[in-house]
Amino acid sequence: MDRMVLNLPSLCRDCLTTFEGGARCPECGSPRIISHPELFDLSIAHMDCDAFYASVEKRDNPDLKDKAVIVGGGTRGVVSTCCYIARIKGVRSAMPMFQARKLCPEAVIVPGRMSVYVEVSRAIRAMMQDLTPVIEPLSLDEAFLDLTGTERLYGAPPVVQMARLVQRMEEELGISGSVGLSHNKFLAKIASDLEKPRGMSLIGKAETFDFLQKQKVGIIWGVGAAMRQTLERNGIRTIADITRRDRKDLSERFGGMGERLYHLARGEDRRRISNRAPVKSISKETTFSKNTSSAEILDGQLWRLTEQVADRAKARDMAGKIVTLKLKTAKFRQLTRRVTLSEPTQLADVIFETARPLLENELPNGPFRLIGVGISGLLDAADADFSEDLLDENAPKRAAVERATDKIRAKYGTAAILKGRGLQK
């Protein structure tokens, strides 16, 4: 065993020296070593920043460095994200703030600053573009990179390039990230979650099947709580349970998802990383800790989610023509309602006023365990015609107020101005 480890290709993540095996780097003595049989062969990468918003806040305020930090709304708001200290206490994204405070009463609550996060994200993206033009962003803080063929250009294999990338992020931006490398997107994303924070993990071709056999079905994209319960009712709890099933049986029982399960359970993912993949929608949802039929609570949550959707649309300079409301009942029945606007929008006021009547119509179908809102039919904001609704004489005034509010929040934080409806639990 020790002999095998000693002979493995290895990389020092501190000084980027490559060598064969050993517990420490022969150049700098660092123990931050990654060793793997396919270390220099894997070229599909996924980089995910560590607790991105919270990390930016800690970077900009050194007093927060060793404290639990939660980024989110006011006392009755929800958690946008939190640092790893708070996560150890059980705090999670989308959790009601009152619940997060109970779990971690010592936490420092800070308002989000989307404009700052966007600026940092763009700087990270520029660093990625120094490595490869084939980048597929998933959000502000994570992306896939295809580094196939770049070794000849940079004189270093993909694993060294990715180690150098996260090193640059820490030195120049004060932000850490975790990297996963594999032979396809599905596995690269799984790998980046294995050793957070500041992790680097690889899943090679030779070990793919054995690695996946030990995992639970929840590790597969698209298998959420509802799907997981459905699979468990059919005796499927692990990926090993899937690989024991016949492909035809899976397809007949679960339709298209069954076909997907069959391939991903075997580590098969033919999707390519594409920098041309268009963003089809911008959405946000939250699951309640307790099912609710309260119009007041649902209204408040809808407004908060709408603001986040609008913030993301504005950050990406995009506008949408279709507004979608998503609800999930206590019995896991999903309700989706859509409205097509006469003109595209990126304004929270317009999105909310469109989605609110849809919510009111569905209230009799409650209680609900999840609510979400989004926009689709996207186009560049520069190409959108933001004509005001002539049937609503107050629309221009509300739009002007929202634009002014955006400027204040960009300067002083998202909690600088709060609407009453956004303070509902």
C-alpha cells in the first residue's frame, strides 16, 4: 500500500511542484499534497468558491475572520448564505433567519452586497479565461472549465493550472475555492464538493464505478427530496441499487429520469462544457421548515424571492418576458403557473405584481412546503424595450423608485431599504 502511494504522481498545492509520491513536498515541505494515478490525465474541471458571499464579507471586514457570519435579510428575513463556522451549527441557505439565530445565536448578520459579489465574480472569470475560453458558468461563484489540450500551451497539466487558479484567487482577491477534476461534468462537480473548503479532489476513469457504488442516490443531479422518497419506495437508496436494475425497468418506472439514472449511476455523462450555453431562466425558491397556508407568510416570501431574481437579472444585464410561479403542496404535488408579459422586465415590482395574483388563485390548494418564482424568455437588457404599462399610471413611478433603491442598496447594502411585505416570516 505504502509503495503504491509513494509511486503515485503527486502535486504540491502550495509551491506547485510535481513529483512521485511522498507525504510532504520535497521542495517546500508542505503536507498539502494531492496524489492520484490519473493526476495528469483529467481535464474537465469544476471550481466552486467557498461560501462565496460570506467570504467576501470576511475579506472586506477582518474583524469577522474567526466569527460565524450569516449573509441575509433582517431579523425576519432568510439566509442567503453563511460561512462554514455557521454551517457547523446547522445554518443553511434559504433558512428563516429566526431559525438560524436559534441555531447560531453568536453569528454576525450582514446584509448582502450584490454589486460587490458581481465585481469579484467577474475578476474570477477573467482569471479562468487566462486558462481556457471554454468556460460554462453555473452561477456567480462556480463554473465548469474544459482544459483539454491546454497543457501544450501552458506547459503544465490541467491539475496544475487549476491549483494555480485557486492560488491566484486567494492571493489577489482573498477568496478561496474548491476544485474537482474528472473525465466528465457530472463527476467533476461531485469531486469539487468532496473536501470543502479549499479542497481539490479527483475522480478518475478507473475508479468511477467503484466510487459511485458507495454513494447515495441524492448525489445525482435532479434527485431532490421528493424524487429520493419515490426511489426509496421502490427500494432504491444507493447508486448500487440503481446499477442492479435493468435499464428498461428504470425507464418504465421513472420515464426520462430513469434513463438518466441508468447512465449517471455508471458515471456516463456525454454533455460538453459550452461557453455558448444560454441562460434560459433566472429563478429562486425556498422550502419552508413547516408547511403553510398563510397568505401573509407566502406573500412575504414571494417578495423576497422576487427581489433576489430581479437582483440576479440586473447583475447579468438580462430581462425576461415570462414570469413563473412555482408551488409544491404538502403532498408533494407541484404547481407551475406562467404569465407572458407584453414587454420584458428585470424589475422586482413588475415580477411580483405579476406573480402575486397567481399565488392568490392557488391559496385554496395549500398548505405549501415550497414557493419559487422566476423569469424566462431572457434577452439582453440592452435589447429590451422597457416600455411602461400604459394601463397602470403608477408603474413609471414605482420603476423610478426601484431604480433609486438599487443605487442605495449597491452603496449601503441590501438591508438599507426594506419593504414591509418583505418582513413577514
